[in-house]
Amino acid sequence: MNTAAPAVIGEIPAPTEATERQKIKAIVAASSGNLVEWYDFYAYAFTSIYFASAFFPSSSPTGQLLATAGIFAVGFFMRPLGGWIFGRIADRRGRKSSMVFSVLLMCAGSLMIGILPTYDTIGVLAPVLLLVARLAQGLSVGGEYGTAATYMSEIAGKGRRGFLSSFQYVTLIGGQLLAVLVVFALQHVLTGEEMRAWGWRIPFLIGAAAAIVAMMLRGSLKESASHETMQSKEAGSVRALMQHKRALLITLAFTMGGSLYFYTMTTYMQKFLVNTVKLDLKTVSTVMTLALVVFMLLQPVFGALSDRIGRRNNMILFSGMAMLGAVPLLSSLSLVTSPWAAFGLILTGLVIATFYTSISGVVKAELFPAEVRALGVGLPYAIANALFGGTAEYVALSFKTYGNESLFYWYVAAMAAVAFAASLWMPDTRKYGYLDGNGRMSG
């Protein structure tokens, strides 16, 4: 790597003891914000059963939950807009500014939900304001992924990008687990009536306070984008981004297959084990919590593996095994009766997912030049994630409703096949990527 490279790709200087500490501090600060963002996002899902009646006066509990679920879904479809807004900010004004703003917006959304008056107090304005808060959170999460992935990939340095950037998914999963643990603790401290009356607000207030800490940590970060990059006429431009059609299509394909598979094996899996496998809810919670803990701990291991074998090979392994294994895995899971057998199969599926999740950000960051990197990572990811990841549960339940649940297994396999084709089309970014290679990608 020549001495001018850091000015182009936003790297900090060659490793020394001081810069290594700086890198670790930067990864921790970026990861802390990611953890808070995902904690806040999932806190809504885990507490909605308690506050649904407070915002949606209906004689039907199912109707109340559907209303809160609809507002949760809106958060997914705000992600593309967030990916565009924050990607543009990151490419034009700096990764640091974008990350601080995104966690500030999440803080505002969480605080708003935590103190929001109920329907009995302000009438129809209550669900409207709840929707506004979720729109803010959806925008925030949509912008968080691309910007954080870009920053962590740039700051990590050659030879350790896979390992260090894998902490993005460590904290993503960690945020989900933290939300579960906070709600679990409150359930054992408060009565059901107390949880419905005011206890559900506590997770949101905790999230708002944690976001302030994350914002302060991010405020001390070193900017990874160069002045030349941010001043470029092409910085954050959709028109400039469209000049990299091959990278865009690969990113879309990776997210289609990767997000669908990830949400199937994590978020939807809890409902699958209850509705299809017929395990009791407490057992399912235990199985999934244990599996997610192992899954979280595996991210750095597989990220480091990608530093040795290359991101392209990681993606070929993920998409190939997901394509061939989705149908047998889900079919076998539907027939199990033992929780331990379920745990083993789920963990197998999650190990396959780890080949992708550990490098989800860096593999995309390597495909784009610095002036459109955050936009290139964030926008196509947010679009495909909303269309395929956010709809995974809806599609699965629709197939089940019509008596063809096994077709969903084939749907997952088909999207993995799309990612497999993209993996074969992807260049070896060790030679042709914009971070460690020469940056000469056709299309």
C-alpha cells in the first residue's frame, strides 16, 4: 500500500502501539452506538404486548397487537430513506457527523416513546406520535448500518478489517439480547399490571440514556474520510453511485439472501418453534437466547477467517451452504420434538449465517470508492433489507396460512442462490477492492 492510500480510503496511519489503541477506541465507540440503536429498535417489539392497549383502544387484543406490529413494520420501510439521508451526510460531511446524528435521532425517538401520553390522555394524537417516534427510529437504523459499516471498515486497517468490523454484528445481536434481558428482568420485578401501566416505559428511558453515552463516545472519534473525499463533486451523489452498477447489484443480492436468511434463523425462528414445532414459549426463549449468545461470540472468529481466505470465499461458503441447506434444515426443524435437537439445528443454521454476518459491512464497503462508500453500503442494503428481511415473517406466515409452509423453505434457498451467483460474480477484493486492492472494478 502506497503512502497516499490513507488520503483516498480514509485509513489511519500504519499500526503502532498508539494507533492500535486508537483503532480499538474507535471500534468500541462505533459499536456502542450500534448496540444502542438495535437495543432501542427491538425494545419496541418486546414491550408492545404491554403498551398496545395504551395507544390503541380496541375490544380486540389481537387488533391492538396488529396495530403496534404495523407501526413496527413502518420502521423497516423508513430504512431506505435513512440509508440515503445518512449515507449522503457521511460521504459529504464525514462518517463521524453522520454517526452522531443517527444515534441522537434514535435517542429522541426512544425518549419520545418513554414519556408519550396514552390514548386516554390525548386521544388519537397518542398513536400518531407513536408513529412519528417509530419513523425517527426507522430513519436512524437505516442510516446507522451503512455509516457504521463504512467507518469500521476504513478505521480497521489492512489485514484486520474482517475481524474488527465483525463487531458491528456482535453489537447488533447484543442489542437484541440486551433488550430481551431488560424486559425479562422487569417481568420478574414488576407485576403484570405495573408493566402495562408504566413498566413498559423503562426500557425506552434506559435506551435514551444509553444513546447519550454513545453519542458522547462518537463525538470523540477521529474522522476516517479525507477532506479531499468529502469535497469531491461526486461525494454522496446518487448519480455517481449509479456508475458502480456491478457493486450495487452485488450489494443488493448479498442483502436479499443474507437478510432473509438471518431474519429467518433469528427473529422468525421464535415463532416457527412455537407455531410449527409446538415447543412451549419458555423453552423457545431459552433455546433462542443460548443460540444467539453463541452466534454473537462467533462473529469475530469468522471475521478473522475472512482476513485469511478473503471476503469472496466467505460469501461463496455462506451462500452455497444456505442455498443447499435451507430446505433440509427447516424441514428437519419442523419435525423435531427435543429442545436440544432444535438448538443443534438452529445453531447449525446460525453458523452458516456467520460466514455472512461477520463481514456484512466490510464486504460491501470494499466494493465502493470513498466518495460514495457510505451511500453505496447503506442505500441498497436498506432497500433489500426492507423488502426481504423485513418481510420474512409475513411471507413465512402467509405460506403457512395457505397450507404450503415448505414453499417458504424453498424461497429462502432461492434467495441464497441469488447471493451465490453474486458471490461468483464478485471480484477478489484483496486485489480489486477499494480498501485493500487497486480499486479497479468494472461496472
